[in-house]
Amino acid sequence: MKIGIEVEGRFTGLRTLFLDQREIVDVHKRLDRIATSHWVMIQQIYVTDLKNIIDIWDEKSILKELYDKGFLVTVERTSVMKEHPDYLHIILRIPSASVAFLSGTDQIKFDLVDHVLMATVESFALITDDEYENDVEVPL
């Protein structure tokens, strides 16, 4: 679990508590202590769930409780099979080593049921590893 400033996506700049899906159970019990001990106002809870274990459709979930407490809740997953609740923000991770070999003007295409999404590589945000270096580890 880490506290830092979001550097990815539309919530760039927000003070964020970054969690692995295994840590989500304990976090809501300790959230006040974590924020107080690090003197920060957490704005976003970001949960990495790359094995898609968390039931994001459960209206009684810890994620919903965190949203009800006023946090933005983001879940990073590798799969979403149906529409998710409006209170969640999803980052869909699509691993592809091939992208590294594309030029800025090459395009990436996503096939959907009845249409496609396309964007040039240069229209994506590029985040480098050194942008994550200011996160602070938080003990459970």
C-alpha cells in the first residue's frame, strides 16, 4: 500500500492511496489512521486487481463504502464483461509488448461488438517509471 500523487489518466494530480486487491479488506478500517499519520487528505482510492477477483458489481462492497465516504474509487483490471456501477472508475489494462515497436503516428484499434475505437500512439499519455518514485509505502 502506498500514498502518492496519481500520474496516470484523468485523475492525474490527486492524492491517492494505491492498493493491491488483497489490501482492500483492511483499508477501510484503517483509512483514518493512514491519512492522519501521513498528514494527507486522500482523494482517490486506486485498487490494482489484475486477476479480476473483486466483484465490482456488488453494491454492498467495500468499494461502494469508500465511494459513500467521499472518495473517488478506481479499479485497474484486465477484464470487464458488463457495464460497471457509475461510482467506479475503471482502468482496463491491456498488455501488449507490440506497442513498443510502433511509431507515434501508427494506430491502435480496439474491436467492439458493433464498432471500433482507434487512436494514434501519440494520442496516448506516456508515463515513465521515474514518475512513480515519489509514492510512500504505508504499513498495514
